[in-house]
Amino acid sequence: MTSLAAVRKHLAAFVVEPATGAPGEAITVAPSTAEEAARVLRTAGEHHLAVVVWGGGTHQGYGDAVEPSIVLSTRNLLGIDWQPDDLTVTVGAGVTVAELERRLESRGQTAVLPEHSGAATVGGVVAAGVSGYRRLRYGPTRDRVLGVTFVTGDGRVVKGRGKVVKNVAGYDVPRLLTGSLGRLGLITEITLKLWPIPVSIATVHIDRPEEGRWYRPFAVLETNGHGTVVLGGHPDAIRADAPAHTPGAAWPEPITGPVRVEVRVPARHTRAAIDRIPRAWSYLAQFGVGVVTVGMDTPDVDAVLELRGWAESTGGSLVVAAGGLPIDPWGTPPASLDIQRRIVEAFDPHGVMAVGRLPGAL
């Protein structure tokens, strides 16, 4: 078996210092192109070395932990090709969400990515399938991914779909990659559909978020008993819908407890999910979407399992998002598990990419 020292020497042109939080005992490499990444993954496949993709490190809590031999950093996969007249942008996977949104804001546009992104990269958000609070108005992130370039686990460079909004022909690779957590390969470049930023944005604080959809909102949220509605549009329309509003978007801070889970249920069960959360836990609920993010300082496994059982009884799920709990991070495997297994084998035949991270230990 080839030693890690020999692999490090072979990949020396791409070796960099580990990112904050990344496994220090692994070899960290940072290719600058899809072709360079393909070389890394061919090497990993040849020597059966476990690989984890690392962007900003903010979504590594999803799925079972992986002990990699190679950490594939996206820090050098950069570049922004913005076509404001077409409302599209093609961006390297390692570009941070914050940097991209700052650029787009200069021309009154947005990619509608998570509002409190921290160090998250665009590639990481797409790979984790994470959406922001504005999902109620604009839909999930996957709906705005028009095209991707990625490298499969055995080192093939693949491009899925195109760079224009009307292009819908062919196999929908972007949707397949969104939420795959790096299990199918490395996303190197993403093309996103953009939206104009409304002329006016305002925030309304309400006691019953269930009634917030009357405002035609971006988001209807509740954080630990406090309701918030963020809406946008023409100033006259906002004044008519919400005379008592605060200018601007007062997005609540995300849940940051050391242990976090996400309760995902049909939207009509959002209030019922809140009612089942123990008082000692903090939460942020998205009405109209059905996602409740829950944080806790001290994990209570029995209470989490009870909440999961209820969520699954509604047709939903409870997913561990951070902190690690001694339970399956996803819950009951999906009925499509065999199909997903065949897809994974087609994209990662050597079984090197984040093995075990997806539901059903795929």
C-alpha cells in the first residue's frame, strides 16, 4: 500500500496548510482548476484514500463524521463571472457567500443565499443544500442552481446544464449535486440564477407568525417566542400592508448552540413542532417552510429521539446539523436508498468521497 508520505510527494504542487477546523493529520490539498482536482481524485482512487471536501467548514456537522486521508480544500477555486443583464453569475466553489453577495449588491441583485453565512463558501452551501430565510418567497437554493462543473470520485470532469435561465434540457445534474455533501464528487464551479433586490425592504414584529403570510413576505420567522416578518416591494405597497414597520431586514441571528438539530416537517406542522421543543432549548422556526432549527447546550438524546419520532410520523424528519449525537444523524433511511446507492457507485466507483455521510450510511 502506498504511504501517505508518497502521496504527499506526488501531490506536492497542491499541498497547503490545513484550514481552521480541518483534520490536521490528513493531507490538505487546494487545486486551482477542475483538471488539477481531477488529478488529486484519480490519485485518491488509485490508492483508496478517503477524501473530504472542505470549503468554509461551516456545514461539516451534517452526516456521520469521516476520517479522511486527504482534505480537498476549495480555497483556490475562485473567480466570479457575473452577467447582470442576464441575471446570472458563474462563481468558483471557494468564493464565500459574503463576498459574492457584496459584489451583486452593487448592482441591486442577489443570489438569495443564506443571510448569515459566516465563512461559508458558495460551493459549500450548494453541496450542503442549505437555503436562507428567504426560501419562503424564492424557493430553496437548488431552484437557483442553473449549472455546475464538478469532478467525480474517480477524476472525471463533468459539466451539467448551462449558463442561461431558459436552458432546461438534459439530465438535471445540478439538482443531483445540491445537498450531496461531497459524496458524488467535488463541485468546482456553479452558475446561479439571480434576483433583483426590491426597492424597499421592511421588518414587522408580530405575536402570531402564523398570520404573517398576509404580508406577502420574504420570510416569516419565530425565534424563542418572538415573531418576525421580513417583506419587500414598492414602498407604497409596504406602507399599505404594514403601516407599523421598521425599515430594512432585521434578520434574527442563527441558532449557535454547540448541538443543533433541524426539524423538517410539512409547513402546516410548524407550530406543533415548536410546541414539542423543551423549554431549555433555543429555536428558530421558518413558517411556510416547515424547518425549525433547534439548539441545546446539553444534549438530551431521549428528547431528541422523541421529537424525531413525532417528526417522522408527520412525513418529516429530524436531522443532526452540528455537535454530534450518539444517534443516526438522519433518522429512518429514505425509500429511494437503493437508487441512491447506484448513483453513488456510478459517480464514486472507488468509494473515496465522504463515505457514510449521506442517509443510510451511503
